[in-house]
Amino acid sequence: MKKRVISILLSAAMISSMVVAGGVTAHAEENVTLNVFDAHAYGLDEYDEMVKAFEESHPGVTVDVQHAANDYDTLLQSRVNSGDTPDVFDAEAGTKAKMYYDYAYDWSNDTEVLDKFNEDAVDLGKDDEGNVKSLPWTYENMGLIYNKDCFEKAGIDKLPTNMDELEEACKKLKDAGITPFALAAKETWVLGQVATHFMIDKDKTAAETVDAIKSGETAFADMPNWENLYKFLDLAVEYGPDKPLEVDWETSENMLANGEAAMIHMGDWCQSTLDSFNPDANLAFLPFPVGAGEDDATVLSSCNWTYIVNKDSKNLDLAKEYCEFILTSEEGQKWMAEGVGAVPGAKSDMEVTGALANDAKTYIDAGKTNGWIHTIAPGSYTDECGPYLQSYMLGDMSADEVTQLFQDFWTSAE
């Protein structure tokens, strides 16, 4: 979910329509610019259309959107620290979003707006006092994603459920002339997400697991599946490209979509990019075989990104209207369900086009998913811990050294 920085300045269309699709009422404005900042790299064509629709129904309004998927956190913090807080911006639900709740409009009394969203999705945007400080974007799911055609070519007719079976699958793929893994190991955020699969405690929620780690109740060295993280990274090195730490997220997705690699770790947020590489790619989730068998395997699911309205915006009502529009209107739901291929956090009957989101739904409906840990981990988790895993893959650190560094980070972080 990381991509190039794109700045989009969309000119206002001067028409007199007074109603926006989805029930949001438009107001005539005079030469108003609404500053929007977000981290999305997917469904940008549909996003453009959505913004145009908003502008056309708001004569005199220009929406200045900056999509900054790379270095998003750094750029956003810089803007906030310099007093240039956007009117509307997004953040990962959990630890990172809470960093900005002092600047956030409180939606708690806007019941007509909140009623448009699923309750569990709204809950992810609450502060510690239960106030709704942000609104949910889409449900997202992540794990190993595999190319079905690659598996079929290699004669793999059963998904691996443990590390030994995963290694056997890698051998078959290699013998068939297919690169088994294209793990985006250049991206510390990818490696950080990978590691969370091996932290999951099936007897606890994600939040309870994080609390147990932070309190010292659970030590990394004692986690039942933790040492399998290193076995997985060993497989990713042995059965991946010659220089695995040079594989970025876009290369990873391209190789998977075009059958050059059989497996990556990513989420269904990348559906539109995969489709752009190869619309006929036959892809699905492979529940991460982190433990002894199928019961331990993980697909992680959460309503991850959440939108915040700057409570001090000079155009607060317009900012609120825009936020509601992109998340609940027909145009907004088209962006999410068709452009991104994900299930909206808002109540919606729109068909989701994403094959991966629909595949993940089978695991969700069967109660075989777990929550996300990396978004409720200490704020610098992937920046701090991702490089440790890169060092292990390079042979510069041992598994014991990395495990101790993970332990030190989690127990000392505020």
C-alpha cells in the first residue's frame, strides 16, 4: 500500500447543482480550497472521479489532494508540526491515528453520519474515552497471496499448513522453473507485518496479545510459533530472487501477477495494482502456515485506515461534508468497492470487484481470521523492528539477537 507521491489539483466546475449523491447536501462556496492528504496508492482513477463529482456539486470549491504513499507518516507529521495540518487526512487506525486525535473533530454526536457505518468499523476510530475521532475507510485483509496457476503448474494440489509443507511447496515450484517467493523485503513495513503473524495468540484478541507483550506476560522467546518466523525468512531468502532485499512492493506484486513468483506477503489493498499488471492473474490468499497445522494458520483482517477531519479547519463544515462523501456516497463506495476492490467500512450493498477481498470473506465468514497487531503496536514498530529482520536475512544478526531486540523494543516502548 505504498507508492509514489502524487499531487493532484482538481479545478472546480462552476455548476449550480445543490445535491451530492449519497445524500450529502452541497453549499455554494466562493474560491475555497480544501486541502486533503492521504496515503493511498490504489484506485486513484476512481478517486479522481469522486473528487470531480464533489467539486461539481460545490461551485467555487477546489479540492487539493496529495497522495503520499511513500514516507506518508514523515510527511504528515512534518505538516502538522509546521502548522500546516490538512483539512482532511488519513492514518492507520490504532496507535498512529491516536497521535493526531488532539487535532481531530469529534464525531460522537453526529449520529446520522455514524449510522452509515458498521459499528465494529466505527469502534476502531475511538479514543481512550470512547469518543469517535475518525471514520473508517475499508476492511483490509493480509497474509500470503499465491498464484494459483503457479501452484497448478508445480503440481501442488493442497495448500501448505506448516513450515515443512511450505518448504516442500517451494521445492516443487523451483523444480517447475518458478521463483517460489518474491517477498518485498526492501520494505520494512512488509517485514514488520509478516512478523505479526507469528505473534498471534489464538486465545486472545490482537489487542490482548499486544497488552500481554507490553506487560511482559508474553515473551517473544516463549511464543509457540515465533521461531518459525526465522524458518520462513530462510525460505524467502533461499527460494527468492538473488537479492531479496532489493525487492520492493511494486516488484513483488508485478512478479506475482505475471507468474514470475508464486507467493508474496501483502494485503487485498493491492488488488487494483495487481489487476493493472495482469487483469487475468489467478490469485488467492494462502493462510500463513505459522504453526503446526491448519488451526494455527492466519489471515489477518481489520478496518485499517481511518479518516480524520481537522477540528481547527477554516472550512470545518465543508471538510466534514467531504469526509462523509468519500466514505459513504455512491461515488465513494465505487472508489472503494470497484477501484480498490475492498469492502467499505460504511454500510454498503455495492458488489466488491476484488477477487482477494472476496476470497478473504470466506475466511472471515468461517471465523478463521485474526486482528491486526502492527497498527496497535508501539508507533515506531515497523521502522525499528523491520531493519532487524533485514539484518537477519543478510546474515548480520542471529535469530536470538533479533528476538532479544524485539523484546527490548516492545517492553521499553511507551
